[in-house]
Amino acid sequence: AQSVTQLDSQVPVFEEAPVELRCNYSSSVSVYLFWYVQYPNQGLQLLLKYLSGSTLVKGINGFEAEFNKSQTSFHLRKPSVHISDTAEYFCAVRRGENGQNFVFGPGTRLSVLP
Amino acid sequence: ETGVTQSPTHLIKTRGQQVTLRCSSQSGHNTVSWYQQALGQGPQFIFQYYREEENGRGNFPPRFSGLQFPNYSSELNVNALELDDSALYLCASSTYIGPGEQYFGPGTRLTVT
């Protein structure tokens, strides 16, 4: 079964500093990778996705992620964070072409400090 | 374009009761998936509906059941509620074809006492 690991449960960082949130997945063919953000008391919002093509993917709010097949990783980065980036971040994997469900990681709580 | 909506926003039930949660999918989407998100955890897949039939199920007991209607909206029913069923229940809609993203609703917070 597919699994997703987010190595850091909490990441505190000062405002305007860079941040990397780590995500590793169990190896499988044809995986599609996603990062979602969840603000307090809200649902999940898509940040970015990797389906194919360039391994560097740019998303909303200045976030980007790099797909590394050999390391089975899909780490999320932002060069300069803002207070408003404080939220829970989830990495997710989707198998197959059609109708397959997502497998989510346990999440990383990003806290941006003033 | 209308996004995914869920109702109710919050509800409180007593152990042993039954509950129904509702979801309206995003315009143009024909597939609905339900997830349970316990406090401090990632969402766990419950099941998915496509063409009004269950199209995949996670590790949840049969007392979790669902429906999808011709307009692609969906219901999640949970019988014989247990304390551990307290969670945020998320509905996500998508198209069946293609590996694209799922669009999530705001969730229903269920508290079982």
C-alpha cells in the first residue's frame, strides 16, 4: 500500500526566512504528487501538483516543490515566508490514472514567528 | 463556478446515534470522495462514489455508508456512533478521468459525546 511520510510534525521559522517541508512516499509506478494547505477550521486548499514533465513545480503563494524520483521525495519550499503562511501542510500521493483516492501524510505544522 | 459545499458545519451527537452528512460537488465534477480527519492527523480515505456507486473504500467498517445522487451530490451516513468517530469529515470532488486534484469542501466537525 502506498504511504506518505512527512518527517517534521512541526516547523517553526521566523518571518522572511526560507523554509523546506519534507515529504517522502513509498515507491510505486505512476504516482501523482500534491501539496495541500489547511488553515485553522477550514478544508484543504491545493498549493501545487506534480503530474508529469518538469520536476520543479511552482504553486500558489510563492511555494514550489521538486519531484525527485530516485529519492522518492517531493519537498515543499518557499524562499521567504510570511505570518499568513502559518498553517498545516499535507503531502498527498495519488496512484493510477483514473478515480484513485489520495493517500495523505500526517501533516507538518508550519509556524511563522514575527 | 460553485465550489464544494458541506452541511452542517458542526454537529454534536451521542454515542450510539446515527448521523448524515451532506456534500455538494463542484460544478462539472462527477466523483466524490469522503475523508475522516482526526485531530492532529492527516485525512484518511473513507470511500469514493462515481456514477452513484461506491468505487473504492478505505479501512472503515460497514457502519460508514454513503450515497451519490444523479446531480453528483453525496451523503455520508454513520450508524452506531462511537466516541472515536469524533473528527472533521471532508468531502472532495473531482473528475473521474485523469490524475488531477481533488477539490475539498470546508468540512463538517462531528463531536460524539
